[in-house]
Amino acid sequence: GRLCEVRLPIPTIARQREIVSEYETLTKRIRLNEQMIACLEETAQALYRKMFVDGFDRENLPEGWRMGRLGDIAEVNSGKTCVDKSDIKDELYQYPVAGASGIIGFSSSYNYDEKLMTTGRVGTLGVVNRYHQKMFMADNVLVVRSNFYEYCYQFLRNLDYSEITKGGVQSLITQTDLKESAIVIPTKELLTSFEQQCSYIYSLVDTKQQENEKLIELQSLLLARMGK
């Protein structure tokens, strides 16, 4: 037999206007959260520069500080090729796939489940992303883990990638290149203090980002009610 086609009633003009108003209210809240996120990230970066960059001479570092390499305080690995990926998230493909520029799809499996950061290994270089969930790290990213997570994150955001990029048909950065990057290593006490302050700042960022995800879901529901 033929399947019956169910048609939902189109909302009245008055209700449509209410939905549009609700949608615009959500858009404003999303925009405000985005502005707050940007402000918080600027605060973290300003704190990093004040504590470890501005006014410091690498040839005459404060007592207890030293020059080292990123590999001294962080572990760097390459991602893997994702052979089972979907553009759409569903019950099977539920794990985000991290590429050089950000999320590039969803996988049925994951290869990391911890707090880490990524930067592009090939293709898009210089973009640093933070993750703390079950993820599949694709083969075009370098995965960085560290007990001094916030310090390494700010360092990677400020790194001149042109200095460690290898040429050729397509620019790339190797694990070794990143590990060997020169980095100022302050005292453990100062690093720990910075970690605590920045962890709090980014907990606020995470809250705002999660709120925006919910608001975007609500927007989708409103559009569905409009019959779109």
C-alpha cells in the first residue's frame, strides 16, 4: 500500500512572527557569548605575555628559568588516517574527527580520550585547537599532550610556524620539528600558577561554548516549526 503523507499545519502569521523574534533573541545571545569567549581568550593571552614574554631577555632569564625545547615539557605525536568517516553525526558516527583546521567530520571510532591540543602537520598550518573528549585525530594533525597544557597552548598559538616548516609541493611540519622548537621554561611554581589561572579562564570559555551549542540546537528546532 501507499504510505500516507503527513502534513503539519503551517503556523499562523502571528506565531511565525513570534518564532522569528525568538530566533533573533537566540542569535543575540550567541553573539554575546562569542564576544565573551574572545574577551576571555584575549585575557589568557595577555596573562601569558605579561608573565613569560614581555620584558624578558632570552640571554638573561630570571633565576630558575632556562631555555629548552617543546619536547622537554610536552609529548608530540601524529594522528592516524581515518578510514571510516561521515559528514553527519549520528548514533554510529558519533566521534568528532579533528583535522588541521578543526572538525572535519565524524567517525565510528576514536583514538584519543583526554585533554590535548592539535596543530596542523600538513595543509593548514598554524591553527591550534583544544579538545577534551573522545576524538579521532586525523593524519594531518600533530597531537600535543602536556602537564603544562595552558602554557604549551599559548606557546603554540604564538609560534612562528614559518621557521619550522619544510617546503616542497605541500608545506609540512614533522613531530621532530615541533618537539625541537625553542621554548622558555620558567620555574615549576610559576608554570603551575599560570596553569591554575588559565584553566579557570578556559572553564568559562567551555561553559559559553556549550551554551552556544544548545542555543544553536534551539534555533534549528525553531526553524523546523516554521516548516522550513
